[in-house]
Amino acid sequence: MILKNSEKKDNNRLEFQVESDNAEFEQAIRKAYQKNKGQINIPGFRRGKAPLTIIEGMYGREVFYQDALDELAQPAFDKGVEEGKVNFIGMPSIVSADVSEERTAVYTFSVELYPEVELGQYKGLEVEKVPVEVPEEDVDREIESVRKRNARKLSVEDRQAQKGDTANIDYEGFLDAEKTNPFDGGKGENHDLELGSGSFVPGFEDQVIGMTVGEEKDINITFPENYAKDLAGKDVVFHVKVNSITYPELPEPDDDFAQDVSEFDTFKEYKASIRKNLEERRADQAKAAFRNAALEKACENLKADLPETMVKAHIESIIRNFASNYGVNDQNMQVETLASMLGIDEEAMKTAIRPNAERETKLELLVNAIIEAEKIEGTEEELDAYVEKISGSVGASADEIRKYFGKDYILSEFKKEKAMDIIADSAVAVDPAPVEAVEEPAEEEKAASEKKETEEEAE
């Protein structure tokens, strides 16, 4: 086989021709004959025993051409890619496949080329450092959350429901004031509603506040315009009965509380541990934010046309990952069907999904270019350490990871991470730029400006 020619087309596509010689084509014909002869009946011959020349004489020389062309297509494509050093993406296509009079096969293939990438600066980038701060109120808020989780619920008998209480209610919603036309999904019994949580339609909880145990009343509500289609903007009536009211009694933040919820003996020690955990968590978040900012800056310095094939692949990956959060993991389901199921409309695709896909595509191009520029490889020791690190974070053994993903995939992911480490580890942390204060104009200047605008409008 030989690569005859190649020609770059519009839209970053390349067409190239590969020709197999007569001997290769004849060998493919013989292979097709051996594969199919048992299915051919020729008078005077037992099934499968008719010679090739007899079959060709009866059915024509072209009887096995298509099978032979199919047989040679992949080797021809591989030859063209290897000889032409073609770096392609996506699925290739066969433009044509012809057999000459001399019984040679000529293929024309079309592929989308991997884009030309120009690396900008990716080492020593100046990136604003993210401050790690844990204000006292954040520590107090964390402790308050633990107190709420460990609160006792006490019953209310002698007062009205108030914000922060939990009212156990029965309710039913109607589309008419006479309460003869209930709507779907508008009924509930023994429902615990935390008043002030905002979990019900606006205005509902405010009208439950002030009710007492055993009280029943009608609540008038107007659903928001952006609510479910059948109820959006409609005036409805809810009949509500309060079965019980409880309120939380939080434990005192003292040594006894610390001993109940932690391994510490004193509240002081417990609070110090909360602060330490918050500091460690925010340090990790700051490190991740710094790394992401460095990668973003390196991407901004990259020059490359984003191939639509790669962008679409990332769009599909984003949608499928999103669907998996809802337990939908059918890889055979069309991505368009998934997007419709998830409520991803054209606007969401334009403003959220596609920009993220383009960002991931650019990062992929950047990382691949750095791997090539830095000639990144991985030793056996480095790969073993990488797998051990992964196993600790995903709850699978190193052997399970090696067996499931395979060495090639692990090596590929290791190279990508090492390329991103080069960007992040070489980045220089700088203080954020000071925010310039905007001076308010003096009262005299402001009055003069407003007067001028009024005069201009009058004209």
C-alpha cells in the first residue's frame, strides 16, 4: 500500500488517498472467497467446493469486491495515517473506494485534523493568592449548626406559632374560593414545616405563623409567574390545620456539649478543633482555587481554533455526568434525549453548557501541548505512586484500579496531571490588586450635573 496524495480542505479537514496493489487486493479477494464460498450454490459442485474462477464467471468479477474493499479499508487508513503523520480527531470517513481495471483498490479518506496549537506562557504565571481566613463568626456558625442538629424538640401548647418553630400541618389547596376544585399535588397530611425556611410557596409560611395547635383556617396564595405551568400566577386557597407545634431547644455551648459531640473534654478544645478543621478546609479550597486560576491564565495564553468535534464531545460528557447525578447512566441513550429529560434548553446550552465545554476543550489542548513540549513520561515508580494516591480517594485498591482502567489510561491521566502540576507549581502568588475607591461627586457638582441633564431632556 502507498499514500498517493493528501489535500487540506476547508473546516480543517484533510483528504488523503491510499492505493493497495494488485497482490494485496487479490489476497483480499481470496479471503472473501474462503469466507463466503460455503454459502454459494453452483450446479455440478458440492456446496463450498466451487473454484473462485467458476463463481466469478457466474456472478461476475465484482462478486467479492465489496468484501475485499471492507477487508482492506482499515489497513489502508492506518497506512495513510502513519505515512502522512496525520494527527486527526473524531471519526474518519471514507469518501470513496474504487477498484481499477488492474484490480487495485483506491481509497479516499476524510478526517478532521487536530488543530495547530501555539503555547503561550504557562510557567511562572502571576496569580492572585487566595487568602485563607476563618472569622470568629464562621466558627460560631459551625458550632451553631452542630447545636441545631443536636437540639431537643419541645412541644408548644400555650402560644402561637412563630418563626423558627416546626408546625405539623394538614393542608389542601383549591383553585376556587368555595374549595370545590382541588388541584393535583396540593394536599398533604402530617407535614412538618419549619416556619421561616422558605420551603413552601411564598406567603404560605407567613400565614401559618400566629396559628395555634388545633386551629384551622384558609390561606390565600398567589403562585409566582415562574411556578409550574398549570399553577403559575394563579390565586388559590389552602385549607390548613395545625396538628402540633414544636420548637428546638439547643444545648448550651459548654463542656458537657463538647463531650457529647466530640472526643474533647472542654468546649475550648472543641472550638479550637472546629477552627483548625475550617482552616485546613479553606486552605485546600484556596489551593484548588489558585491552581484553577493558573490553569485559566495558561489557557488564555494559548492560541488555537477549537475543533467542533472536541467541543461536542465535551458537551456530551457534561450532560451525561449531569444525568448520572440523577441515576441516569444509559450510555445508549441519545444525548439530545438526555438534555430534554434534564430540562436543558437552548438558552442553557448557549450560556452554560457550551461555554464550559469550550473551556474544557481549550484545557485539553493546553495539557496535550505541554505534555509534548515537556516530553512528559511516567516511570513505573511514579505510576505506582499515582495509583496509590487515587486508590486512597476513591475507596478502591490499587490492583482494582489497574485492572479496571488499564496501564495506557492510567499513564495518560498521569501525564495530564503532571502537565497541570507544571503550571500550578511554577505559578507565582501575588497580592490581589487594590480596589480603587470610587469618589462620589461633591453635592454642588452632582446638582449641576442633574440640572444639565434635565435641561437637555427638556430640549
